[in-house]
Amino acid sequence: MIEVSAFRWVPPFARGHVRDFRVRWALEEAGMPYRSRLIDFAEKEQDAYLNWQPFGQVPAIHEDGLALFESGAIVLHIAEKSPALMPSDEAGRLRMTAWMFAALNSVEPPVQNLGELDFFTSDESVKAARRPVVVEAVNRRLASLARWLGDRDYLEDRFTAADLLMTTVLRDLGHTDLVETHGRLADYRRRCEARPAFGRAMADHLADFQEPVPA
């Protein structure tokens, strides 16, 4: 059975957004059973885990002797085994892969910049000065994505692993109204979140968090 690493605890604002969720969702879509291996923040710095995930992040997976890290690579690996996540024709597979890279390389970086500013920048003057520029960068990417989607339900002609990754990126803007200002993107995100596999994966993801034992 596939083993997926995940954090035993994260702050409440991060729950539902840690990247092991991407892998859980892909596995649910593919109908592939898995179990989680929970680690704490001390364990992620130890050699045993760094030999599995060199950067001490989650997720990483073990599967029949294969050790793999990076959520995008893992989701692609799962998609290659599942017609539910990957088109059957070569052109479709290539376009899906391009959109996976786009989610992680074109859309996610400005979204992460905004999250870092909003959640981890304590100097309000710095935040006030930088935020308009960062928001503008996010909006440019969202506008391009909305223009591509047009009247499509999904990035291509049906739901694929690319939609899975793109949805997880858009969800990281949930503390803002930026997605909602691009109405078709909000509809797209809700459409993907309504999938039964999304609900099962989210329930498992949230159920694994354990509160620290009081001192």
C-alpha cells in the first residue's frame, strides 16, 4: 500500500492547504488505497526523513520500494497509472502535463508570495507597501487563467490531474476575494471541490491532525 507522509500538526489556518492533500486527492480520484505516515516538525529534520524527502517537507511517498517526493511529481506519477486523471491520447497527456507545470510554476509562485505577506509578515508598513504590487501579480495570472477557461468546465475537455493541482493553488487564495472577482474561476474551483474524491481526501487530511498534549 502507498504510504504518504503528512504533518501530525499544523496551525489551524494551514489545515486543508498542506500539500499532502494534493496526493490524497489524486489517490482518491484514482481509487488507490493509501495510509498516512505522520511526522512532527522535529522528525522532518532527522536523517531518516531527509533520506526520503531531502528538503524536510511533505508529502513524500513510499510505494513498492519507490521513494518519491514533491507533490507535483507524485500527482503525475499517480496520474500515469489512472485514466481517471490522465487523457488516453498523447496530445492530451502532454497538454495536461503542461497545465500541471503551469499551476505550479506560473500561478502558484505569486499566490505563495501573497500568502507569505499576509500570514507571515508582521511589519504592517512593509505589508501595506508591498501588498498592492503582489496582488497585481496574482490578478494578472488569474486573468490569464480565466481567459483560457472561458466557457470550459475544465482546463481541457475533462477533469484531469492538472485541474486537481490548479484547484489546490486557487484554494490558497481563500483568505481573499481575488478568485471571486474572476467569477468563472470561482465556479471552476467550486466545480472541482464538489467532486466526491475531494471530500474524501479532505476528510482524511483533516482527521490526521493531532493537537499537542498540554504541558
